[in-house]
Amino acid sequence: MKSVFRDDILEGKVAFVTGGGSGICKGIAEAFLAHGAKGVTILGRKADRLSAAADEMKQKSGRDVLAAPCDVRKPEQIEAALEATLERFGRIDIVVNGAAGNFLAPAAALSYNGFKTVMEIDTIGTFNVCRASFEKYLRDHGGHILNVSATLHYAATPLQIHASAAKAGVDSITRTLALEWGPLGIQVNGIAPGPIDGTEGMSRLAPGEMRDAQIKGIPLRRLGTIEDVASCALYLTSGAASYVNGETIVVDGGAWLPGMGKFMTMLGVD
Ligand code: COA
């Protein structure tokens, strides 16, 4: 799909994208490169997948991509990746927190460590990356932070107590940092994607026939695409959203809106 944005809106910018080796955040990193970014660092735990993604992205965009293996639960690894980014590109304008973990598990059967692990990756990992990038660069130069969240916690989502709690924490981080760091020229916003086609999240959380059942509950009657989410990331970082701060934009076709399913069933609408 052709982008509606001019291809130079991020000219010369550099992005640091956790979870950028696959799925939604790879799509966001690619969109940044396709819209003028001079370089992107992608971070993830799986070094092989990361370097394959970096090679593919370099080839596609003709721009520079640094693969930085990193576990966001480890601040020293984040700091090393930030230093490598600054050495390679000389600046960091956009930080995207996309590294996350999730799976389906009933609360009563979820192990203590299972809950803790997702909190550590999603919530604490997001804080760690925000804090380290603030210290290393953003405090003195301003920039954008984008936290990838979810809508799980707006109402209540069964089988995902871990991810719901973790993303509620992420949204809170977004708002607090927008307040504390706005005066320094740092905009902190979030994106809350709904069901996005072709992602690990979809195959983990809505496998098989659940996929079609899920589409019926989405007002726009389709799954989202990675490009739908990347467009929102471009909007938030391009300057078009220069007065938006502390906001988490839902990109889900209306899927989370309460009452949709029940009301349509009452009306007999399929
Ligand atoms: N159901 C229930 N518990 C699970 C689970 C599942 N499907 N997957 C992992 N866990 C539990 C483990 O049993 C373990 O707890 P235990 O020590 O009490 O047994 C705990 O979670 C940690 O698992 P581990 O595999 O050691 O952690 P990890 O750091 O290697 O992996 C995860 C983190 C669990 C989030 C893993 O699923 C992951 O790496 N996901 C990344 C990708 C992803 O989730 N993408 C989708 C985003 S929507």
C-alpha cells in the first residue's frame, strides 16, 4: 500500500526501536526508513533474527540499520545499544518501545514467574529504555518516545491478566513521562494496536478459527495491517502531531469498543 505521507518527513532522523526485528515494530522501523530516516537501530533478544531483519531492511531501503541484540530487562545492555547507536549515527530522535511478551493463560494456572516475566519485559523494559535513552541523549536534545501498548486493560480481557496489567503500566508510564519530560522537548505518546494480521501476536492469541470470529467483532470488519500501525507511528513522530503529548492512540478498527458484539447480536446483525 502506498504511503499517504511525503517520503522525506523524517529526513535525517534516527530511531531506536525495541522489538524491531519482527512484526509491528519491524514495520514501524521500515516505515521510518522509507520516510527519510537516515538510520535505525533494531533491538531484540534473538540475534540471528535481528541481523537477518537488518540485512533485509538495509537492502530494501538503501539506508543504514544497526542490529543490537538486547534484553530490555537488562539496563546495561540497553545502555550499550544506545552508545553503539550514537557512535554509528550521532543522534537519536525517536525511541520506540515495542519489545513485549504475551501468551494465553488463565490467571489460576499462570505461574508467578509467568506473570512477573511479562511485567518485566513490557512495563519494566519500557521504563528501562525510556530512562536510559533520556540519560544518554533525549534529556539534552529532545525527541519522541512511542510506547506500544494494547487495549486489553480498557475493559477486561480473560486469559491475559499478565499482559493487561503490563500494558496498563505502560500507559501510565506514557502519561507520567509526557508530564515530566514535556518541558524538555520530549513528546511521549503511545499506540495501542488491536488485532494486526501477520503478527506473532495474532498467531499466539487468536489461532485458527478464532481469527475469523474476531473479525466479526471488529466494526471495520477486517484485521489491521502492520502498515496501519506504522502510519500512526509516522503521524506521531513526523511533526504533524507536534502538540500531541501523553496520548495513546488506539489503532484497532474500533475492536475494543464495549457493547459492539452484544448490540449487534441484539439487532440480529452478523
Ligand atoms: N503459558 C503459561 N506460562 C508460560 C507460557 C505460556 N504459553 N509461556 C511461558 N510461560 C511461563 C513459563 O512457564 C515461565 O514460568 P515458570 O518459570 O514458572 O515455568 C515464565 O513464563 C517465563 O518463561 P520463559 O520462557 O523462561 O521466559 P522468556 O523470557 O524466555 O520468554 C515470554 C518470555 C514467556 C513472554 C515468551 O513467550 C517470549 O519470549 N515472547 C516474546 C514474543 C511474544 O510474546 N510475542 C507476542 C507479543 S503479543
